[in-house]
Amino acid sequence: DAGVTQSPTHLIKTRGQQVTLRCSPKSGHDTVSWYQQALGQGPQFIFQYYEEEERQRGNFPDRFSGHQFPNYSSELNVNALLLGDSALYLCASSLSSNTGELFFGEGSRLTVL
Amino acid sequence: RKEVEQDPGPFNVPEGATVAFNCTYSNSASQSFFWYRQDCRKEPKLLMSVYSSGNEDGRFTAQLNRASQYISLLIRDSKLSDSATYLCVVNGGYQKVTFGTGTKLQVIP
């Protein structure tokens, strides 16, 4: 049973560029959430997707957008990258019917130069 | 006030010691509560859920006090392998999950 997989694991971009991160949820899970984790901080909620729609959103600008596909996989897009966007981006999957455990991928570490 | 606040740490404790972490949350309507563990440069993983009646899993005990909006984690007989960052997590409903900043634990030989 594959867990949550994310790609790429590491990437380097320059300011102003755009990036797309990908996530495949754990088998059987229908909900995908994205988090940004800066060094020394806890994960910050970006948004959550369920049934191909954004269901909840944290305090992130519109430069952060996402998508969920019919197979429940998801993408996170960040436009006009800033130095402050450098962080570990974590994808978490869960069951919509469950208020419990989130399963995390290993994350995509983004460095913006 | 932050939605979820934790002890800042770091906590440096000798092997075999008992250590306790605290966490407070601001949303009184929060529905479920968890402790996650995160190793250095790894993803968070669920350590245990937290129930009003309190729950224990081996050396780990979690407590929830809804009246005080307070969660705790107690680790007994600390092992070197317990060294990690412990994240307090609150589900405010509709799976709006908020993480604390984490408390770093270093168990010393």
C-alpha cells in the first residue's frame, strides 16, 4: 500500500519564477491538504482539496493555487516566487469522513534564490 | 493570540527522565486533538490522538482539558530515540487542522 508520494523532492528556483509541486494521496484517501513549513516552524496550512474543489484555505496569497484531479492526486502551484517562499512543502492526505489522522508525504523542499 | 501555542523548548533531558509538553488552543469549538512527531528533515507522523478521558500508549500519556483548552504529552523513561520535535495539532472542524510550532526534545546519554 503506497503512502503519500510527492515530487520533486528538492528543487531550486529563482525569484519571479513559477513552480508546480505534485502529490499522490494514500490509497483510499479522498482529501488532500497542503502545508508550508519554514525552518524551525510548524507546518502552516495552505489549502485543502476535496472532490476536485478547494474546500478550505489558510492565510496565503493568491499566488498559491492548487488543483485536485479525479484520481484524488493534487498539485500546488506558486507564481511569482519570493525568497520567503523557500520552505518544505508538505502534502497530507486523509479521508473526508475522518476527523483524525493526516498522512504526510516526505515533502518537496523548495529553495528560491 | 495564536490558534495553537506550545512550550518553546528546546528540552534537553537525560535518558530515563520524564518530560512533559504543554499546548493551548484558542478555538473552543475544536473537535479533535493530536500529537505528531517530526524527526529532523522528515515529515510529521502521528504519535497519538488525545481524548478527554486521557490516553496512554506505552511510555506516552496524553491529556486533554477542554475547559482550560489545554493539551499535554508526558513521556516517561525517555530514550535517545525520543529525540525529535513534537507538534501539537488541533482539528477545528471540517478538517481545518492547525499545527503548533513544535517543541524540540533532545534526550542526552
